Amino acid sequence: MQHSNPVNPEVAYFGNAMSFGTAHDPLVGQRVGGVNVFGGGLALYTSGGKKVGGVGVSGDTSCTDHFVAWQVRYKLMLDHVISVGGVSSDPMRPDNIIYDINEVADGGLLDPVGTLSQTASGFGHPKCSPGTPDPSTLPKAQS
């Protein structure tokens, strides 16, 4: 998705950054574009799998945002996602975050233009830190 509307760096980095947010901001009237895709958003489903909205959390790492959004959806009892399927291989958490980004031998992530977005599942996300919780510890979605 992020490649469908890339940031235009000539616009995004045009002018003096000290002018950003002022009356002389060089970005006024310009289209920067861009889509930033990260964990932290989940659809809300009523009993029977009817989609009724979504919840998005942003304020920490993408992984933490996902875990918070999952708990919010669970507490609202709007997690009847089982009947509609998902991308995760866990049938009890079908739209859970997936950690399967390829890593290079030195332990760093591959570059984002090259293969960072290529995952075994096609929906992978990098772990945010060495202490990233196991997604299988989240409450199971309701049927």
C-alpha cells in the first residue's frame, strides 16, 4: 500500500525547514503525498462477523499500538472476526500482527526500497524491539 502513493521527496524536503509551520512554509499549496502503513488498526465486528467500524491506536511503537487496539476491541466485544477470516495463520486470532520480515545476516533490517516489504505471508511487520510480546498471548477472537 505504501508504494501506491509514495512521498514526493522533492516537495517534502523543499525549502528551509525553519520555515515549516510559518506564513512562509514552502509546503503550503504543495502535495507531498504518501501513505504510511503500520500496525495499530483493526476492524470491529459484531456477532456474525458484520463489520461496524474500526479502531486505530497510534502513540507508541506499531507493535504496542496493535496490542492496545486488540485489547480495546476485545473489551468492546467487537472482535467477532472468526467468521470473516483474516491474514494470520492463527485461526483464533485471524487478523493478528505477523512478524515475518526478512533480516540480513548482520541483524539489521533489509532496506525499505529493496526487500523490507517482502514477507513470507505478504502481511509481515518487523518486531519493534527485542521484548516485543508474542501475538499468540492476545485474547482469542470471539466466534
